[in-house]
Amino acid sequence: GRTLTFLRWPEAIDDHGAWRYEEDGGLLMKDGKIVAAGAYADVAPKAADDAARVDHRPHLLMPGFIDAHAHFPQMQVIASYGAELLEWLNTYTFPEETKFLNAQHGRRIARLFLDEVIRHGTTTVAAYCSVHKESAQAFFAESHDRDMLNIAGKVMMDRNAPDGLTDTPQSGYDDSKALIAEWHGKGRQHYAITPRFAITSTPRQMDMAGALAKEFPDLHIQTHLSENHAEIAYTCELYPQARDYTDVYAHYGLLGSRTLLGHSIHLSEREADALSDTGSVAVFCPTSNLFLGSGLFDYQRYRRREKPLRIAAATDVGGGTNYSMLRTMDEGYKVIALQGEKLNPFQSFWQITRGNAEALSVAGRVGTLEEGTDADIVVLDSRATSVMELRMETVTSLAEELFLLQTLGDDRAVREVYVAGKPAKSVIAG
Ligand code: GUN
Ligand code: FE
């Protein structure tokens, strides 16, 4: 099939050096890795005589998409009407997450969640579990069974939540530590220290999260930052000593190059500098930010400022409204357009592949089609629907085709997904 992979951020739509596109491409996979990539004529002779051959022409092969922030216990929260963040959490999300005390329920939803993720072309997700260690057990077991490279953590939350949805500073620390011991580095699993956000953690728990971060410096840390004005105001009330919301996390040693800060919308220049100075990642969640009315993430300002931010993109399911990174970047394009800017299609596809891999510090393993990396691949069909097929009649460039895929595509455009070299979408029932 045709293959597309990125080498670096594409500065412009004609920055051809930023990507490698093969009209007649080939990928040779062995033991879950890409062992040869390039023109089909160069790759084919390297295959063993008994190697299986799959012809994906005329489809487009890209690295599997990466979703930098999603909540697996929120599958049955998606499409909950009429509330902004704090009311949405209290009315819909927290009651739903209490169900994940039940390991059976967690296992079922983890299975269905990873089915959806794969069906939509995503091969790596940074996931929040519920407060219950059982939910993280369920997620990692399911992820490990599928040999997916995923990042996940049990949420730490010890206040401002209903009974049945809180831990304590000690139990949150102990449960996280036990999960790290069991799952971090097992196969392709990564543990993320996951204090939900400042509002649902006491200073004592934030201390414990910081202690974990110190003990395990190679772990990711994921939390939420500056999503909505009421959230920011309440955080500043709860942490009166902090200069601003970002300073809360800085104070507890939670910023750094492995820190993923969901939303990061309403940042002051000082806060943006603090993220930049520590290499922390601002995670753009467009469908969620529009759905909850949270605000417009200023992607281009963050990218172009004197101290640029590292940026990732994510669904934030179930505040987000779609599992698809194509739908996510379509909405992202509109959020950026509302601010008088543009993100070109090469930049979009860079973001959800190599860009997110770099932001999640898993570049070199996933996010490209380079030799030696893991064979996580998505196969895209630009003529998946009648609407797409008709529009494709007038498409004359790769840039136009990518933009069509982003604007009109969804799970129907995902023909196949390979996880660690094995077909994963076609084997999902239903
Ligand atoms: N802030 C704290 N928890 C959440 C959550 O589950 N979703 C979103 N969108 N924001 C949050
Ligand atoms: Fe979130």
C-alpha cells in the first residue's frame, strides 16, 4: 500500500523533508517490529520466502494513532447533556465511576474500551482508570493481553467526591505502588501516577503523589490543568498559597518532561513559562473542550511563543465525544480556526502520530514507520463512505486527501489496525 510517516514537525504544507511518503510502499514486519520500510521494490526482496504478504493497495498506511488522554471508565458518560465541568463531574461522571469497584464491570468496560480504541485506529492511549485499583488491574490485564503499548494509572482522589470514589493519601500511595510493581514495564505496559486534579486531592495526597514521582522518576504523571474558569477559581481557593493553578502542581514536584496536563486552556504567560521550563506537556482535547464549553486551546500561540510548549492531542473520552483521532483533529482544526489560525493536514497527522509519541516520550518505539520500531499501524481508506468517495474524485494531492480523511473520516475509514505486527481490528467481533 501507500505509506506515510513523519520525520519531524512539518513547517508548511510543502515542507516535503518533514515526511516520507511512498506511493508504492512496503513494510516488512517480524516479531512485532518493523524490520524494513520503504519502496515496495526495495522491501520485498528482504522478505523470507514463507513470509505472509498482505496487499493494502490503494489504502494509506500510517503509524497507529496515539491518544494522549482518555478516561476508560467514562464509556457510559459520553453524551451526557447540559453541564459544564464541575457539574458534569458531580452529576454524571463520579456516579458512573463508582461502579468500577466491581472488578467484573471494570474488566468488561476495559475490553470494550480497547475494542473501540482499536476500531478507531488508535494503538496507544494514555488512560485514566477509576480510583479503584481493580479498574487499573482490569485495564492493564486487557491491554497486556492485546500486547498494546498503553500508559495508565489508578486515579488518586481523596476529597470532593462521593463515598465509594475516594482513596486516602496512604491507600492511594500504596495502591499506586502495588500497581507499579505489578504492571510497569510488564510487556508494553507503562504506569502513570494519576492524581485526578487539584480539586479532588488534599495537600497530603499531593505530597504522596510527589513522593511517588520522586521514587519513580521514569514514570509518567497525568492530571488535569486549567480546563474551566470555575475549576480554576475553586483550585485557587483550596490552595491559597499557590501563585496560580500551575503552581499547585509545581509545588508538589509534579511538573516535568513526563507530565501530561489535560486541557491547559486558560494559562497565564507565567504558567505557560512554567510548563515550558519544565518540559511539561499541554494536552489539547478539542471535542471535550467544545462539548463542555470549557474554552479554546490556543495551539498556535503555545507553539510559537518564545518559550514554546510541548503539545499532545487527545480525545478525553467521555468529556470528549469521539474515540477517533480523526474526529478529534477535525474539531481541533475548528478550534484553531476560531482563533484566526490554521493547522495544516501534515501538521495534524504529525501530531497524532510522531508528535504524540514525542510528547509521551515513546518516540523511537511507536509513532513512525521507521525500521526497528514496533509494528503499530493503521490502514486508512479515503473512500470509506459515499461522501468521501465523491469528494475524492476532485482530490489531486496528498495534502487534500489527508484533510479529507481528517474532516470526513471516522472509524469507517479505518480498514485495518496492526498492534505489534498482528491484525487487531479485523479480529474484533461486531
Ligand atoms: N477534571 C477532573 N476530572 C476530569 C474528567 O474526568 N474529565 C475532564 N474533562 N476533566 C476533568
Ligand atoms: Fe480528562
